[in-house]
Amino acid sequence: MSNFSFTGNHIIKAIKLSSSLLPGIEKIVSIYFCSETLQLKAKSCKNVIDSEKIIEDISIDEHDPAFDKIRKSVSYFDWFSKDDIPFEEQSKKKQSQMDVFQELEKVILALGFYNEEDKKNDILLFYFNKDLSNFGVSDSDKSLTSDHKKIIGVLLYNAYKTFIEFTKTNTTALSAYNENTKTLIKKLSQTKEELEKSKINYGQSLADLCNLYIKELSENHHNLNFILTDDALLKIKTYKGNITDLKGIIHKAIDYVSTLYFDSDSSDIYITEDYLNFDIHVPCKISKPQEVQLYDKYSKTILLLDKLETAAHDVMAKNMDITSANVGNACNIPITAPAISDAMKKHRNKIIHLLNKHPERWQLLRKEFRPVRNILSSRSEIIEKSA
């Protein structure tokens, strides 16, 4: 998995610089407090063939007081011999020999960097050769002097300190950036959830509003109860048009199904999603009180006569005889001739009333459509007999 070069443990990152900074060095060892395991750990970095680096764990006793001592004592830089390092094998030398060769044996540079986690110093140990070959210079046979070591200590400490501070600064900046990004993502997620809830609530409000419209419009139809099906309510919840048009859309759907099921014996008329047309603007027409009352009592009969009148005009336009079969086939939803006869019988008295009350309407049915003419004839016979 790809990663930023400055993320991760800063001390581990620092020892990987050894091959470029110190190509001839034997190895680098880090002693550091691990924030993940809350334990003291040690790792060794060695150069192998072609300057490849291999990092290995070193087994240490973290409770050994020698580690605590070196972590507290080195806050800048210092030079040690291998005998001073807790996990190195101690050599046996006479004190006189130590006095003579003490400075020459101190070829391990220790750099200390403060760790905020346990308030002690993490240590970098650089294992130098006793000559200048660590830096690839030609006169590598010359020994490291005290002046050399002082210069090397200052230069390497400042170099690694700069690198560690750079990685810490960038890691802090990246963490802040990530926190801001996480916060934005969380807010965006919350906004999406709130928007989704608002859409659901808005959709439910539309469904409730249309149910009120259905109830109101049902009251204007005698003995008819219009019901929105589940799929119709689901479609209404997705409505994105003008709310003021909804009542007109519901009204038109009721008109359509009323015509479609004019001869139904059931009082419950279901309006499915197929009867809701959201693509056409349908302003809601408010009827006058007297019109509502008339429509209430004679709604099915008026719809029946209007439907047959329209179909009769279509038949006449095609130069066909205005028979029950032809008129029935010309309806938007075809009706059989027997069904028309049954409807005429069922609505006979209301047809007579409407024809008398509105002599200007349904002219073609009056003159050319035999079922209506028969009703008118029977009405005349009744009037003559009663006279």
C-alpha cells in the first residue's frame, strides 16, 4: 500500500537515510519507545549488496536499567564504545588498555531525540569504522580524531533533527488535513441523511395531501369511494411538479376512472399509478355549488352520456351507422352493445331527467342513437297516457 514518505515512526524513517548519508557505515541501531505497543524496542539497519537496506528487530530487555540510563543521558550527541552499549557483547580488557585505547574505541555515535510519549529520548546509534572510510574519502587510512567526531556529531545531529522535525511537522499537517476531511465527509453524510429524511417526509406529506383531495372529491360523487392504491401513493411521493397542480391531477384521474367504471356495481373505485399523469399541467377547476350538487347525484349518468356522445361523433365522422356496436367500439375503452343496453336501463330515469334539464346537450344521441331515442319515446308514451 502506498504511503507518504514522512508518515510512520520517525526514528525508523531516520535510520533508512543511512545509505545515502553514510554509504560506508557498518550499521545503525535505533532504541525507541513504540507508541503502538507502549514498549521499548530496538531495530538494526544494515547495508547489504548494492546499498540495499535490511531492517531487523533486536531482542532487548526493556527493563534493563542500562537502557534507561542511556536514554536519559544522551539528549544531544555522544560517542561510545561497544562495551557501553547494553545489548553488545562486552569485551574483557585491562584498565590500562582501556585508558590507552579509550578514545579510539569510541566509534559509536549516539544521537538523542525527545519522545513525547514517555518523556525520554529515543536513541540513534551509528557504528562507524575507526577511519574515514565511512565517508568514501580516498585517505581512508586516517583514524577518526576527536575533532572529526565532534564535527560528525554536530552535522549528523542537525541533519537528523531537521529530518525528524520535518516529518513531524508534515505528519501533524496531514493529520489536521485528514481530520478536516473526515469532518467534511461526516457533515456531508449527515446532510445526505437529513436530505433523504426531508425527501421522505415531503413525499409522505404529498401522499397525505392527495388522500385529503381524494376524500374531498369523493364526497362530490354519490355513493362512490375513490381510493389511492399503494403504487399510486408511491408515485405521488416522487412528484416534483407544482403542488398546486396536484389537485387537478387527482381530479382528472377521478374523472377518468369514473368513466371507465361507470357501469361498476362496486362503490369502491381504486386509482392506480397508471391513472396519474404528471406530465400534463392540469389546473384544478372549482365547480360552483349548484354544479357540484348536480354532478354529485348524476355524475355517472353525465359521464356515460358524454362518453357516448363523443363516440357517436367519431362514428359519424367515419360515415358509419350510429349503432350501439359502432359507438361502443369508438369509445376510448370499448364497450359492448349489451353493456350499453344494460347501462341505459340502469340510468333510464336519470337520463330522462338530464335530457329534459339540458335540452342543448347530447344532440347527436337524441337524434341518431336508438337506445336514447327509445328512452325518449317511452317517456313520450308515458306522458300521453298520463294526459
